[in-house]
Amino acid sequence: MRKTFIHYSFLIPLTLFLLHQIIQKIAQVNLPFLDNYLDPFCLGALVIPLFKLERKYLYKSREISRLEMVLTISYVILISELILPYFFPNFVSDIWDALAITTGFVWFLIFGQNRNLSAI
């Protein structure tokens, strides 16, 4: 599991997310495109490795099927783009956010260590 968290497919989105939060919240610098779409991209790239971590420690299982990954990302999109905006006005439902989350997931599929899921 440690390999997953030191792999560039995890570290790059995590670093981008943290740097963006520092720039946006602490330095008060607004970059509209990044403010809107970088965090959803990073969410899509980070959620599957975190799901694997949860699976490993709570269920002692290391295997995650592609179907489970797709369902997890679909669930994240459903919650973040349909349910949260319904209850909280600060959240905005946007098809582009869903696309950014999906793009982050594709990042994980292409660059992540997912060829042998049981070895991660």
C-alpha cells in the first residue's frame, strides 16, 4: 500500500491540491479555472487509492475490481454534483465538475499502479 502513496500518480494530484488550497485560501489568489476544476480533478485521482486503503484496513481485502472503481467514482459524482448542491447553496452542480472528476479518475487508471490491484 505504501507504494501507492509514494507513486507519482498519487503525489502529483495531492501536491497540486494542497498547493492550490494554500494559494487560494491563505494567499487569497484567485485563479478562476483552477479554482473551479482543479479540486474535482484531484478528487477523482485521489479517491480510488484512499478507497483501497480503506478496503485494506477495514476489510483486509486488497482487491478492487474495475466495476467497483467505476461505481465509486459514479457515487462521488452523484453526491458532489447532485445531492450536495441540493442541500447547500455553496455547492454548484456543474457538468464540467463531473467531467473533471472523471478526468482525474482516468488519470489514475492511466498512470496509477492498477495493473495488479492485489499487489498495491
